[in-house]
Amino acid sequence: MSELIDNNRKKQEQMLKEIILELHAGKSVNEVKEKFKRLIKAVGPNEIASLENALMQEGISEEEIKSLCDVHLSIFEDSLILPEESPKTEGHPLEVLKQENRKLEEIASELRTILAGDLNQESAAKWQALHRELMKVDDHYQKKEHLLFPYLEKKGVYGPPSVMWMIHDEIRDELKGIAKVHEESPGDLAALNSVKEAALAVIKKIEDMIGKEEKVLFPLVTEKFDANDWEEIKQSMPEFTEGLVEVPQDYKEKEQEAASITAEGIVDLGSGKFTIKELAAFLNSLPLDITFVDKNREVRYFTEGKERIFARPRTVLGRKVEKCHPPESVHIVDRIVNELESGKRESADFWINLKGKMIYIRYLPVRTAYGEFLGVLEITQDITEIQKLTGEKRLLDEE
């Protein structure tokens, strides 16, 4: 029986692949839609995800899948059987995302009204203000990208996250382009009229994405995520504070978990795990020098990177920090540590010229999540080349 079910599912998936590929080959939506209706009675969100994963595994690029996304959604949405969503509390992460969608729809409607008429100075100013609000969609997308997508990927769902993220980036870029015109040519009606069509196009993309979320993504995550997933997502939502609606007050960031070492020798830091070997190599690969002085003012640790700025022999370990400085500066070191421990200051920053290099030195208090003082961190960094940076270089500039 299970073999028969598996075969039927494979046939259904194959039919769906053929439909998508026929669209890609140039067949009209109506032609394919009729074939779809004859062959498939209902397709759920999981089948969409499986299809996109299968296509990507067969070598079809994310860009190609993205080009099909709008078309196949228009075919699927009439036939989707969405899972029954259990009632959600007002503070559920999906409810927050849906509230943001309602706000986006309000902004889009107001913008359409403005862009439908002739621009004047008043309406141009309103457009600019609303566009700033619309750009907060970035926070909404980041919630999806960094809270929902990782859990989908852990459960083997890669297609929808990849496709959606690409569309998010397109929307962000287009919004930035329009914002640039507003900033560089405020009140210039000719310049603003030249980006009217672009503004309407990106509004349409945002509205289409709302449809994709509520007809595919949200049902999919409802089906895939369990209570623990949602609780972890809820705890992480306060990381994103530039949204269109306020995160409920009962949301809180997850408290730092106590570090531990497993029986297998894995160092668990709460936010990630290392082998001892990985942790040592990681710390020594940092492009700066770190020294930790504990609350008893003894040197407990320092990194041993390839390019040291100041000498740190291992004989310094266990030594009182005041013994590591010239006698004439001990009283200053003592005062800085006292002020960091008491909370009077949150950092002490210095910069010096050393052998033609600009060296930046910072002293920071080390505290637990509950505020217990554990010691002081000294960070020393060569910022000579950093000071020369101008403009920007993005990751995609490497292509």
C-alpha cells in the first residue's frame, strides 16, 4: 500500500514538474492551467516545496525557479488545500507577520491613491513619508529570512526560502532606488514623475509577496513547525525592531544559556557549539588581539594570532594586570577597571600611532546576562587600512 502511495505521489510530482517546465518553455498560462485542472485535483504547500527542491536538485537555477514563481503560484492558489490553522494567540509570530502585512496593504493603498493623481509639492511630500514607511518591509523580510527560513531549511525545505529571498532583494533594491530620487531631488516633480511607474511596480511586487506568504509560506510553516520552534522564534523576534508593528511586550530575547562541555568534548555556548580545536583556532583567527583579565585582576587568557601587535608571552598568565603596565600608569589602569566594574563607564577607548600604524585599543566590561561582573576585555586592533575605506564594497562585487 505504501509503495502505491509513493508511486502516486511521484506521478503527481512529475506532472507538476512537466507543467512548470512547459511554462518555462513558453506555453501560455491558460493552456497549462487547463492541463493542471485535468490532472491534479489539489496540491498542498508541501508539494510546492518538494517540487521546487526537486527542480533545484535537477540543476534548474534559483533564478529560473524565481521566474516561474509568479506563474505557478497563480495556477496553484485556486487549488491549494491549506492546512487547518489552529487558533493563534495575538502574540504568535505569524500573527505579528500578518499584522505587518495588513499595515503594508494600507501603505500600498495610500501610495496608489497619490500616484494615481498629478503630483504637487504636498502630495510629493506625502509620497516620500509613505515610502519611508514602506521601506520598513525590510524588517518584515528579515524576520522571514532569519526566523522562518532557517527552520524550514532544517526540515529539508529549501525552494521557497531561496526564491523568496531573491525577490526580497529585488524589492529592497528597487525601494532604495526610489528613495534615492526622493533624497537627491526633493520636490523635483519631473524627477519624481520619472519613477512613478517604478514605484507602482514595486508596490505590486510587495502585494504579490503578501499573497505568496499567506497562501504558501504561512500554511507551510504552520504544518512544519512545532511548539518549540515557535517559542524559539518568538524569543528571537525582538532582534528586529524596525518593523511596521510593535513586537508584543511579552516577547523577550532568550537569556544567555550557561556554557557547558559535553561528554564528547563539545563546548556549548548556547548560541553555538565548538570542538576545543575549533574554538582555539577560531579565537586565534580573529583579526585583533584579545586579552581577558578576570574580576581578581589577573590575566587569564589572550589570543595568539599570527600578527601580534603587543608581545604577550604565556608567562603573563596569572599575573596581576597592574604588574603588566609601567608604574606611572598603574593608577589609571586601576581607575579604568573600577569604573568598568561599577558601571560608571561602558568602555575606555584609546588610539596610538605605532611604527606607522594606527592602533585602536578598547577596554570593555565582561558581564553575565544577569549583570554579574566577571572581568575586563582588552581588544587591540590595527585599523590603519580600515581608516582608508571609502564608498562601499558589497559581497556581490566579488562576482
